[in-house]
Amino acid sequence: MKVCRRVTFNSAHRLYRKDWSNEQNNTVFGKCNNPNFHGHNYVLEIWIEGNIDSETGYVIDLKIVKDLAKIEIENRFDHRNLNLDCPEFSNLIPTAENIAVVCWNLLRAKLENKYTLVVRLWETENNLVEYAGN
């Protein structure tokens, strides 16, 4: 059985490599390399798979997932500049792919091993990435 909790956060970022020239960054990242940053209204789906508990009828109480997401994701990234405010991205380009990996790692560290975790991060209504730890 799989269950899902959806959370949102609004963050700014800039896609660039410090060791590249402006020209190379512009060629690779285009307008996402804007030195004044740009933002997204991210939607993170947290999918948890496990067995249904015979006593509770739950795979996991989604209030637990809600609280975990609030602490580990929303409080950390909402209304932040990922490049400047979040140490997780001090040496990591905050692409949707890397944001998903960071979110997965933060959540995985707090969940019991009996659960399988998959995160899906919507950067825009048309752009989505999924990460399952591999």
C-alpha cells in the first residue's frame, strides 16, 4: 500500500557553477542563471509504501508525515533563497533533481526502515522529478 502527503514551499534559486564563466553558465543554464535569482512554487509529494497495520488500519499516520515535512522541508526551504540561505546547497546546484535528493535524504533519516520512500518534486506545473534513493 502507498500513501502520499503533499506539501508546498516557495523558494528562490540560481542555477550556476562558481567555477564556470558567465558565458558558460548562460549557455548551459540560460535564464535560470539570472544573477538576481528566480523563484518557484514547489510541490513535494511524499510517497510512503508499507504494510497496513492491522491495529490502526494505517500504513503510517499521515499526521506524522505532515509534521515531519513541516520540520524538515517547509521550515527549512519555504521563503528562502536556496543558494544563499540553505547550507544544503552551499556546494550543490539547486536543480529540481538535487532538491529532490536533499528532501529525500532529510525525510529518509527520520522514517523507520520498514517504509519505502519516494519523493516527487514539481518545480512547475509541467516539470517534475522523482527520486527513490537510487
